[in-house]
Amino acid sequence: MGRTIEVRKSSYWHGVGIAPRFDLEFARREFKSRALKINVPTGTYELIAHDNEIALLRPLSNVRPHWARWFWVTEITNIIPKRSIYSEALPVIVDGQKHDRPFFHHDAPPHEAKLWRYMVIDKLEEMLNQKGIFLARADTFKDKLEGTLSRANEVHRAEVYRNNPKLAAAFARYTEELAKMKRWTYVSCWRIDENESLRSWQEYASTSEGVAIQTTYGRIADYTSYNFCAKVRYVDFEETWVMEGNTLHPFLHKHNEFGWEQEFRIIVQQFPERDVAFDQVDYYECDSENPHCGLVLPVDLATFVERIVVGPEASPKFQEQVLKLATGTGVAGKVQLSSLSQSCASYAPT
């Protein structure tokens, strides 16, 4: 029997029912030719076959006997959003990204996509004074899983590298170094969203005394062509294998519970180097303490900032305070009220 799949009421996997046939090519044609797709019924299925596009499911038990007469075809991203690694029998799934370091930003949104950074007014003042984006040290983040690998890496490493025990040992040492690497990894976190997020206001700023910088991916790309940027992948830290061998991968993944953040990151790593040894994985001297709390990526605020949005419950006094800070920086004319406020009137220098 193939892999067992549970389809829950909350899954909402779009698919098509087909006559029972163990034929993936037939299933693919049927799936592509059907304009109307409905939710795959809840129940237990056997994964008969799949390719990079679709999965063929055979019902094992179902709450609706009528549907049990059909096989179902759905997108493979619903079933196996990550590809298997090294062994079909190995119970490890891997994030589906390209694992080489990209020449340009990985998995980037369209250039016109809006990016948001929510902050308290003190952070805005720092940004305007420093004329740049602040990247904080990763070891200052509250998330304990930040910059780590998953439980799957620990449990299955020996099997993944079963033909190369030295490599398994090397990556075990690499795991021990990650906590030190966080000291020398700097991150700026942005939200990809066409509209404001009330939850982001509440979590990262304040609806009454907070602001949000809104720019676009294209504007960030202009300043970060030689820095690593990527969308964050939200994964199951028990089952998802995080690729080893690249110091950036642990900072591209977060627990599924943070999926609502829709995060895009600018990441800079500046490790103190040590002599390279071919039988070691720790090529950096990360034991030393980092005297810096972060670093600043300089930008031209007038071209980088598209809007400075004032919190939806901000008082007129706070609005004037933000406007006063922005005056003389080239962005005062971009200060405006939140679209979540009762009024959406823009502010201009007086």
C-alpha cells in the first residue's frame, strides 16, 4: 500500500473525481481538462501515484459512500508540498525551494508587490536619522526556533548521510554552531501584503502610537542586489528537513504557526573567518562575542519609502508628531492615515 493521506474538513483541496484507474497520465489529462474542480471529500485515501503537478488518490474510507466509487486527482502541493530526499523509504520531507544560493533574490514577489514594516515611533525616528534599514542580530529574536534546523534533521541525519558518516558527523557539529552563527546574522523582516494587517499593527507596533513603512519589492531590490533576500518558508519543525550545508537556510524557515506573518527577509551574514580545513564544517570563528547589536543598510528615503502610514487609532497629536519627524527628510509628503481608520485623508506638510 502507498502512503495514507487524511483529508480533513478544513483541507479544502480542489480536485476532480475520475473513474477508478491506476493511470497517472489519464489522471493528469482529466485534471487539466476539467474547468470545474470541487473540494476533495473528507476521508482516508491511498496515494496511488504522483508527479510534480498532480496526485492520484484512492479512497480507503469515506464519510460519503457515494464518493468512494471514485478516484480523486488533486494538486501535488496539497499532498507533498516538499520533495523526498535521498531515499523513498525515508520519512523525511524537504522544503521545495532551490537549494543553491541564488544569484538574485530567492522566491521573490513581483516588483510591484507591497512590503510593510510595522514599528513604534522610536524606530521610525532611528530610521530617519540613520537614513537606512536596520537589520537586527538574529539572536535577539524571541522565537526560540529562529536560526535552527528541525527535529527531522536530528532524527534522520544518520540515515540521510548513511553512505558518508563523516558528513553526518560534520553536520552534527554544524548544528552546534548555529547558535553562535545567530550572533553574526542580521535580519530585517517585512510583510508581503497588498493591504494593511490589523494583526501586524497589534503585534509589532500599536494601533494608536505606531507607524508602518510601506515600500515595494522593486524598491528593496534596488538596494539589495548583492544581499540575500527571500520569502520565509513556514514548515512543520517535526517532519520537515531543513537543508544543511548553507548557513542561510536555517533563517529562511519558521514554524507553521507564524504563517500569518507572510514574511520577506533581508539577511546579511558577516562571520569572523578562520582558516579553512577540508575535514571541518565550521569555517567561521563564531565563538567570539559580537560587539554590534545590528547594522544599517543605507537607502535614499525619498525613493525607498512609498508611504509612512500612521496607526488606525492614532490621535491628531500623534499624527502631527510623525509628520514633524518626517519633515526635512524627503518623506513628509508621504505620511498618511491608515486605511483602517475612519478617515483615509492624507497629510501634507504645513
